[in-house]
Amino acid sequence: MKIYPTLNLQHGRVVSTAGQVSSSFVLPIDLATRLIDEGATRLALVDVDAAMGRGNNRELIGQILHQCHTRDRKVSVQVAGGIRSSDQAQYFIDLGASWLVVGTILHKSPMVSEQLMARFQSFLTAAIDARGGKVRRSGWADSTTLSAHDLAMRAKAYGFRRLLFVDIPENANADPDFKTAQEIALATGLPLVMGGSLITPHHLEAAHAYQGLKGALVDALLFHQNPRLMAFLQAACA
């Protein structure tokens, strides 16, 4: 199981997956550096502002990507949030991003999806953000009647070779929606990474049982709150 510590970037700061600012202020680049120093070989960066159409954190993402590529070992970085044009995709690829995640354009702009696929297929991951199996878009702000399964099949039809299922929990105590994750993985036959609701070592242990689930995105702020999570990350990246 591949583990991706995930930095959600908003107004130049790291926020939790739920949108809360960390009580102990830490610079995003310092957090990324610390995680790499402690063994992480993958990171996920989410531009929350760009996803919601309220500005962006491009310069900050560029700084983190540069920091990753100055290391003496490879650190693969996934970038997500507001990637809705070929120019934006090219910008992050030029900076060294390993994967780019697109989501909202899958159902808002089919033509753009096709254009991106024509140029950047090997870099692209289709994001299916959903709560209770129903798709959410624009940084989770808009609800839809589209099912996660149907959007995943649409992404496969476009030619995506990798999927990200972001499970948006109903509340802080909700169990991860592994049922929908496995349904997507089995229906599409594509490698699937899951995030959003995976917040404990127990969740990561449980994820191993689900066929087709190849990786997990975990809020980067959680690793130093829970030593068992850090041990899980180091074991996965060893």
C-alpha cells in the first residue's frame, strides 16, 4: 500500500482535510521537508484555493516541488486542485510533478478533458470526490446526483489510467466508504488510490483487504499527531 502524505494548501498555509488550520503553525515547505526527512517518498499537494476558484498557491507548490527535486533520492509528487487547462497542466509538469489530478472538468468540461488526455495522458489521474457514493465538485462545494461509479466509468472512457477516490465523510466518526472504493476499482479495472476519510492506522490496515486499492492519501498534519501513522508511513516507504 503506497502512502501519500497530503498537504492541503489554502492561503499559503497547510489546512486539515476538513479545512481547519493547524493549531501549531508550520510552513508548508517545512512540513514537506520534515516528512521527506522521515522517510516519505511520495507527497500529494492539493491547492484548495484553486479548486474552489478563489486564487491559487502555484508559487508555493513550485517551491515544494523544487525542494523535492533537490533531494538525494526520488520523491514523487502528485498535484491537485483547479487544473482545468493545458497551460496549467504544463506548468506543473515543467516543475517536475509526477501526476496531475483533474476532477471538476470531468463533468463540467468534457472537451477540456479530451484535450488534456490527448497531451498529458501518462501524467493524469481522474479524481472522483464523493460523499455517500454521490459526486461532489468544485472543492466539494457543489453536490450532484451523479454516482461515483458512473463518473469513474466516464473517466475510463476518456482514457484515464489511474483513479483517485476522495471519500468525503459524513462526520468525523464515519467509517471509510471502502464499499464504493472497491466497486469503482472492480468496475474499471484501473489502479485506485483512496483519500479523504483515511485518518487512522486502523483505516490503513483495513484498506489492504480491498482488491484494486493501491494507495492511500493521508492528511500530512496527522503524522506527527499519531506516532503509529508515522511508523506506517516509514514501513510503506522502506
